[in-house]
Amino acid sequence: MIRVRVLKKILLLTTISLLVAGCNQKADTSSSANKKVVLTVWHDKGDDGIKYIQELSQVYQKTHPNVEIVSTSFPTNQWQQKTLASISTNNSPDLVFNDASRILEIQQNTKGFIGLNKVIEKSKEKKFITPEDNSFIHFNDEEIIYPVNRTLAGLGIRKSWLNNVNEKFPTTWNDFVRVGKKFSSQDPDGNGKHDTSGFIMHLGVDPGQMFSLFINGSGNRNVWLKDGPKPTVVDKENINRYSEISQLYTKNRIMPKDAITQDFSEMYKVIESGTVGMFRVGNWNVKKWDDTPVLKNDYIVGPFPKMNKTDSNNFVQLNVRGFAVPKNSQHQKESKEFLQFLLSEKAQKLSFKYFSSTIRTDLAFNASDTLKPFLNPKTNITAVDTYFSKYEYYRNMNEKYEQMLAELVNSNPENSKDILKRGSNNINEVIKIRKN
């Protein structure tokens, strides 16, 4: 369960294997205006990532003809293992491209990436990097990641279902629960069967995301930890929110029974089958879902409902994707220069082409109605809490947190206060042990 310990073992074993194999994959491409420089990039973004880097290289070479950027994509676990090991040898790529959380997890274990504060400060487009973006790219007051796009989540709702039950897009928590109940009981798809659910979110893997979506989506931070020199668990107000959210599954029963064991892929199958009315939509989902037979032209996207009167309606920023430079990169100077290009108009258009997302909000794109809310600069956005970048013992705390959530959604609602109190005590105990 504790990935930090696993990562350290992976680092040791993979480093040894690379050293034994003499994994020397780079030719001498020393920096010079008269010599060709090949910048290597490792990522886990598959064919889209490879094509994205290829087109970036083609555009970049028009102003930097001696620099070529090439990339290799690995499955996520392999990317992590190879990057960890390469940082401890002289075989690192010049750049890595991935989700900020994955890069920072490696940074926690190796301190192997350079700080990019000066690079970002020089950027002409730094004004587009928001405070929410900044919360993902820092480690120990250093900016480690140069952001190129952000991953955002909104609430998706079947348009025809709303019409069939005479409802509008829910803006308050009471609206959301009422619509969910109607979607679960009033045959919203009109097939004459009792086979629909009001809302879905996987609970078998990463159960905390459902609670973050609604609490962050209400404009609140510090979902389950109060940040600071002496972190403590959530305050009373958020604990009340936890009880309300867990009752979507327990008391109100507007979620599928199988949600308690589902992972991401199983959740997506249910959404694409058309048997659920409300669901999380990421900006990375839209391109596929706009062409999925059941969902095409029949879902709308908006912010999450506000849980209290003092809350607000927000989309939730789950991460940023960006580039980092290993300290043992052979071409740090050229890598930094390339980073300065990534927020240019041409580079950002390529980011939109392959990831449906950008950092800049001043560019016009031909986007569907379901994607437009993610690109609108007036959209309210709250970022998830980036505890992973702040506490080296985050995994230990998170293990106790997820145990608490599993018990919460498997128990009767009347037991929720005791479960939350016991879980909070367990998290506090980890904090006390690790800080001492």
C-alpha cells in the first residue's frame, strides 16, 4: 500500500540492471550552434503523446533548425521505473512529460529534477499559469514542472433525461439529490424498465475522488487535511459534507450497487452504456464521448453543485501535465529554451489538438458544446488538494483515509459520525508518529 517504499525498491533494482546492461542510449550530441542537438523525452501518453512531440519538434525546428525533439512512450509503471533509475545514472532523458503528480512523486524520492523558477519567470506567457496550476508544479518552494495543459473535471448529465423528468441542471446539493432520485426511479430513458441510476463514481479504486469532486467542486479546499506546519484532519463542516456525500450510495441509493467495487474502466463502461444519468466528465473524455452512440448530442457539462449556501459552483482541476528536466540531462540549456516555446500559440494549439486542453485561455478553438465550458476563462475552477507534494508521509496518511472511506460507504448512515471520528483519529496518529 505504501508506494514510497515500493518506489525505493524499484529504484534500486532498476538502477542496478541499467548499470549492468550499460544502457548508453545517447550519442554525443553536445550543445553547439553548429551541431545538431537531439532532445529526448520520456512520457506515458501513447501514440497521441508521440505525435504531439513530433509536431512540436517540426514547428520548433523552424526557429531552431539544429534541435530535434524525439520521444518514447512507456506504460505508466515502466515510465516510472525507468525514470527513477535513470536519474541515478547518466542515462536520463533530457526531458520527461507527464502528469505533475507522477513527476513530483519521483522528485520526493530522488530530488532529481532541476528547479524551473527562472525559466518560468522569463516566460512571456507566465500570466496564464494560474494559482491552481501553481499548486501542482511546486516541490519545496521550487517550480519543478513547466505546465502545458490542465486536467479538469465537470459534472455531466444526460440532456434527454432532464427533459423527461422535467428538471434543469442542478446547482444546489438538494437539486442534485432530487434529480438523482428521479433518474433512479422514474424511467428517465423511457424503456419501461427499472434499470437506471442517478449518479456514478467508482468507489473500488481511489474512493476519495468522489468526495473531492463534490467538496472541491463546492469551492472548498482542505478536503481531509488542514494544511500547515502541523497538519490536522478535516474540520467539522467538511465532516458533515462527508456524511451527505456517502449517503448518495447508502441512504439515497442513487448510485449503482456495483459502484463499491468498480474501478475507472468499469465506471466508464456504465457511463457509455447509457444506464446512468449523472457522471464525472474530464476534458480528456469529451473527444471520445462526443462520438459515442449513446452519449452523442445527449449530455451537457457544467460545474458541480454547491453543498451549502456559502459555497459556489466549480469545475475541479485534478492535475496539470507538463515537462521536467532531470539534473543529469545532457542538454539542460537547450531543454530550458524548448520549455519557453511550450506556451506559445502554436505549441498550445498542438496541446489542444492532442489533449483537448491548454494553459492559455486567450486562444480560439473549434470546440464542441460539451468541451467549451472547460475552455471558458470565466469558468470557476477549484484545484484538488496537492498533499502528495507537501508531505513525505502522505501515502501513510492516505492509506488510513481510504480505509475510513471504505468503511463509510459500507455502513449504515447512522454510524457515519463514529466512523469519521475514528478515521480522523487514525490519520492524526500517523501524523504524530511521522512528525516525531
